[in-house]
Amino acid sequence: MKTVLDFLKNLGLARLIILGFFVFLCAAAILLRLNLAELLTSSLARIGMWGVLVLAMLPAIVSGIGPNFGVSLGILCGLVGGLTSLEMAYRLEGVVELGGGALFFIAILVSMPFAVMTGIGYGWLLNRVKGSEMMIATYVGFSVVSIMKLAWLFLPYSSPEMAWPIGRGVRVQISLANRGITRILNDFLSFRIGDVVVPTGLLLFVALCCFLMWLFLRSKTGTAMYAAGDNPRFAEAAGVNVNRQRIVGTILSTVLGAVGILVYAQSYGFMQLYEGPMFMPFVAVAAVLIGGASVKRATITHVVVGTILFLGIQVVAIPVANAFTADWSSMGEISRKIIQNGVILYALTQAGGD
Amino acid sequence: MAPESVLKMTNIGKSYYGTTVLKGIDLEIKPGEIHGIVGENGAGKSTLMNILFGMSVIHSTGGFEGSIEVAGESVQIQSPEEAMALGIGMVHQEFMLLPNFTLTENIKLNREVLKPNPVSRIFGENLKSLDFDVMNKDARKALDRLHIDIEEYASVAGLPVGHMQFTEIARELDKTNLKVLVFDEPTAVLTESEADHLLQAMKEIAADGIAILFITHRLDEIITVCDNITVLRDGALVGHRTKAETDVYELAELMVGSRMAELAQSTRDLSEKKPVLELRNLNVRMPGERVRGVNLDVREGEILGIGGLAGQGKIGIANGIMGLFPSEGDVRLAGEQLPLNSPKESMARGLAYVSEDRRGVGLLLDSSIELNIVFSAAQNQNQFVRRWGPFSQLDSDTIRQHALKYIKDLDIRCTGPTQMVRRLSGGNQQKVCIARALTMNPHVLLVSEPTRGIDVGAKRIVLDTLRKLNEELGMTIVMTSSELGELRSICDRIAIVTDGKVAGILKPDDSDVNFGLLMSGQKAEKGA
């Protein structure tokens, strides 16, 4: 009994409410005789889609810069990689036929140098604003997304599936289907259990990223980064360059953001530019916080639990709300936003003091 | 009939997380009495006062044992507000004043005298005006009792420290129900003449029937003003003395106690040994512990103590050598110039440091014991690290073995090497810090305040460990401590730091008087 109470105490009120809400939604889905197989299928896909983006929060929190509200920078790098890869496919038509898998990895490779460079600069900036990283990160994210709206208009991409039919610039939403990138991970080794489709490749890819992160955290640099975030004065006294470790954390977060958006896009089938990346960081931040992380402390377990809970709620909430009344069709979206912003608010109030 | 005693604390005990910090303390004060409480750092003085004031740090950690009576009635003090309502006042060590308010406003803060005005007649109590005439008169009266001749309408910002202290006292005096006034190290920040003035004022306050609890470690002040004296040591009551039956020497002895006899003093003569660590004109900008031009030689194989009063700079020396605070000067280790301001360089050249700020600098509180022990060695010496090109992994098997060895050697009480350091008691946390320093196999070990805030048994183990390292491995140790008794029990020589400089170097068996004189710098110059 005591251990149960301890467990509940560790879980915290906010997470209990959310867990309760999730259970309530699932119960409602069953009572309303919704198509459970379909819900489970889209839950699995949704969880995999967001997995890497939520994982991007981990190195940021561990290195001490807090939840990376500016992961949209990484997302933009990933989108540049994706567009470049599509452009390559177009330019090389007739020379080499690049398959979906190759294009996906080219996209990741191309985005990498951008993400690393961005991470260095962004980390340097965050080292200058210690104590208000989250606020600065949020606005850096907003600003850069806005600047990139201009850039999308002027970058020299000419592939017809990207360009507007008239005028210049790239479209708001770019389909990946023509090049065979859509669901390239999801469908790899995919199988069915009854009517439930398991996106094996997608889940494996997320698991691989988590595993690599786990290995990194046990490396010499990983431990140094952890110490820099957990207790900067300790780390400094032990000969660790705290600022450098914070930059390492920022780079990793940005790189994972870039990979994350490409994983997301291949599952969704589209890349979304312009406004697209603006609010994505908030979903990732909320997910990791729901999983049990705080703005100072996070583990891979928090990432996994948070992704399952938060994205699971998103998937189940919409049809449940719709089933109650058609007039409330935006209820699912509204409840997602309430949870998302509520959880972020809760975590921020827990950040300082005791 | 007036009650015999205005404050009576009986059999007070307190423990934090299983570490007993106070036990069996009795204290009784009569109106008009000045009662001194003496004890070294960590003897339990502050904890006792926290209990008296019902501070939340006491109640949030499980309360305390024993009973408190104020004016003959048993009371349960749950918060500082309740303590104040009972007539217990406190002059804080750190000033709690609003700098841009006038003396009057500070003195009357939250107890302002109000007068009605037309608006308040309609909208109620909260909109009444302040009655500055009455307030100024009250403030003047309180300041006059202290013989302070500054205007009550001057603002506090820019006043000399001494006057701020007196403003604090005036605020307490102005409270009409004041029965007991606690002075917590009030003279620490004052100049000599200000301190004399303060002691005089205390006598006058007591003459008005207010009981005073005077906490200090300056024994001469205690003897000057106190009627009765209570001595604490290691959280226990050592004795009550009246002024007539004691003197500075007896108090010093009671305060330091028989602890010195626990370990035999060093009688080694190491003057032939060559210096291994040479400091020349070392300056360290450590806030509150500035070092201003220290010259000091540490000889190969010795245990050198660095002592002195808090704030004089003794703590800054080791922090400067390790590169934790900006420093300048010339430091040589084994004849080679040591680059300053880089912890990495200092460690690479064979120095290791156990910080005085155990929880702040010394530990990763939310990590395992084993990670804490191996961290510095892994980062700086690649011990416990397996490498493949650019990739590395910590070697968990050897880390585990190493941690188990130190848990056994240093007797770290824990549930296992993976236990979180936060859950350990202070003494065991300290052992983890020492284990980390030792893991680096240092040539010279710098240890600051190794026994601060840990219980007697653990102190013993820590000191024994240091001595053993020195004797068996020939490790040179520089130990900084506020506890003179401790330094004298294990060091070969003790440098006393006053005003950021080395005031002198003594042998452990030099007389108390010599130590005392060096610690209060000025007097030593006269004596020299």
C-alpha cells in the first residue's frame, strides 16, 4: 500500500490528471463503440512520428538549457535537407534514379551540417542568456520561422512538385508521395495484428535513436554534459567546460529536431513549410513534461512515456469528442491545446523555488 | 507574581535526516539578564535559535523534541510571526532592511502607526494614512536608547554597516511587548568601536528588563557583558557558567573541549622537507573570502592547516589554487609554474580538491554514489573510460568495483553504490567527496571544511582518513577549517589567515592565546 502511495506521489498531481484523462478517453472510446483497431493504428503511427522530436528535448534538458522551445530551428534545418533531397531527385532525373529510402537518408545527411552549425550558434546565444533560456528560445524559434518564410520564397528550388505553379518560391505543403518517400519507415517490416497496423520500421528507428542517446549519455562527453546541466558549479570544479557542454546539448537537440521532422514528414506524407514549424516545439515540450521530466531533469523513460501518453490522447480525443456531438468537432483540438499549454505552464511553475 | 524566568527551553533535541544536531539542551533566562551562548561553528547555536523562532526549516524536517516556556507558559511556536507575538525579537546577522526607506520607515515596517483620513472613513482600514509624526517620535525614542545620533528621516542606503545594525536593533526595541531579544553574531560585521558601542547598548537594554540572548564566538565580548553563559559543543550542552565563576580560558576550553585529546598532536619536524606548493602574492577574488597577497609554502609530506575567522579569506586560498575563482599571483607546484584560473590544469598537475560547499560544488546530488566518486577521474584522467576512436563509454564494471572499495575503505553508510547522494547524511556525502578526490591519486590534496555540518562519529572517520593518507601514502594535505581544535589535532603547522593575508604560522601545540591573537590581526601587530 505504501509503495503504491509513493508511486502516486512520485507521479505528481498533473500527471495523474492526465493519466486519468487518457483512461477516461479510452473508456469512452470503448463505450462509444469506436473502431479501436483504427485508433490503435493511428496512435502507433502518431507516437512514432513524434518520437524523435520529443527525444530532441532530452539533450537540451540534460545539458541544462531546459526544454528546447527553439527546436523549430532544427526542424527548419530538416526541412532544408528534405527540400534539397527532393531537388536532387529532380535534377538527377535520367542520370540516377534515387529511391525513397535513399532520398530519406540524403535528406538527413544534407540537414546535418546545417543543424550542427545552427546548434553551435544557437548554443552560443543560449550561453549568453543563462537563466532565461526558455523565453529566449521561444522567441528565437518564432523569429527564425518567420525569417524562413521569406527564405522559402527566395531559395533556388525549382523542382515542379515544390515550386508554385506561378510566381516564385516553394509551396506551403509539399507531397513526398511522387518520390516514394511517404511512409518509407512506417512500411518497413510493417505487419498487421488483426486490423491493427504496426509501423515496425518507424518504431525501430525511434528505438534506435533512443538507444544511441542512451549510449551517448554513458560516454565521457555525455556524463560531462549531464554534470554541466545538473550542477554547473560542480562540473566547472571538476574541469568540465560548462558552456561547451551546453553547446553540445544544443547541437544534439537541433540535430534530433532535423531528423525528427523528416521522420514526421515521411509518415505524414507531406513537408509543411511557412507556419508549419511554428508551434511544433510546444507539442514536443509538453510531451516530455507529461512523461515526468521537469525543466531540469529528463530521462529516456520520460520521453517514451510522455510521447505515448500525450500523442495517444491526441489521437483518441478527436473521435471521442466528435462522437459526443458533431457541433463540437474542434473539441479534440481544443482539449489537446488545453493539455499542452497547461502542462507547460505547470512545469514552468515547478521550475524554481521549492 | 512575576514569573521567575522569561524564557525556558527544556531538553531540546533535533535531528535532520537521522543526524542528531542537538540533544538535551536546557536554557533559562530571567528578565534583564544577558545570557551568552558560545560554541564553535556547527555547535548547534543556529539550530537552537531556529527552534525558538519556529522557523519552517525546523517544522518541515520533522519538528523538534523538548518544550519551550515563555513567561511561565508552555508555548508551541510554529512560525516566526508567533515568536514575535510572544515578545521574542531577533537582530539578524544579515540585514533585513529596505535600503531606500528611511530609518523610521524601516523601524516601523509592518507596524506603522495609522491615522484616519476622509477616504479611509469611507473605504475602511486599509486606506488610512501613516502618522509620520508619531512614527518619527517612536523611532527617535528607540534610536536614542541606543545613543544613535543620526536623523530618523535619513534613508538607510549608504549608511555605514554599524548604523544598519543599530537600525535593526532599534526596530526590535520599538516593539512594545519585547521580552527576549536575540543577538546572532552582531559584532561580526562591526568595527571595534562600533562593537564596544553595541555591547554598551546591550547592557542598557537589559537594564530595562529585557532579557538578551547573545550568540557569538568572541569570548572576550561574552565575558564583558554576559551574566550567565551556556556552552554548546557538537549539539550537546557542555555547561552553564555564571560570569563570576569563569574566564575566557575556561570557556575556550569548554568550547573546544577534549576533542584535541582524541588524536595525538603532531610532533613531526618536517622543516627539512622541500616545499612542494609555493604561493607568492596570491590574490583571489572570492566574494566574502577575498585573498589579498598570500605567501605560503607547503612542504612535501606535511599536513598544513589554514585557519582563521569566517570572512578573512582562508577559504579563498584553496579555491584560488584550484581555479574556481579569479586569481592572480605566482603559484608553483613541485617547482613548476601552475597556470591559474583553470580547474582542469590544476587537476592535471596533481592537485585535487574537496570543496567547503559540499552540496553546491562538491556533489551531483541526484546522481549515484559511484558516478560521483569517479566523475573527476573519468573527465580529467580518462580513468574508467573505454574508447573507440571518437566514441567512449564509461566502464561500469570497474566503476562498480572501485566504488565498492571506497564504500568499504571510508565506511560510507549507504544502501549500495547506486544510491542517490542526496539521500546520504552529511558525513557520508563528505566521504563521497573525499573518495572522488582520492580517485585522482593527487600529489597534493586540498580539503576545505571537511567536517562542517557532519556528526561527531563521521568527523572522526574523516580526520582519521586524512591522517592515514598522509602517513601511509605520504600525501601532502592542505586542510582549511574554521575549527581550530580540529586543525590542531591533525596538522603539522597551522597558518592563520586574517584580512586576506597569512598573519602567522603556528605549531599545533602553541598556546590558545597565540592563536587568538593572530586571528584578530590588529592585536597581533601590537604584540609582535
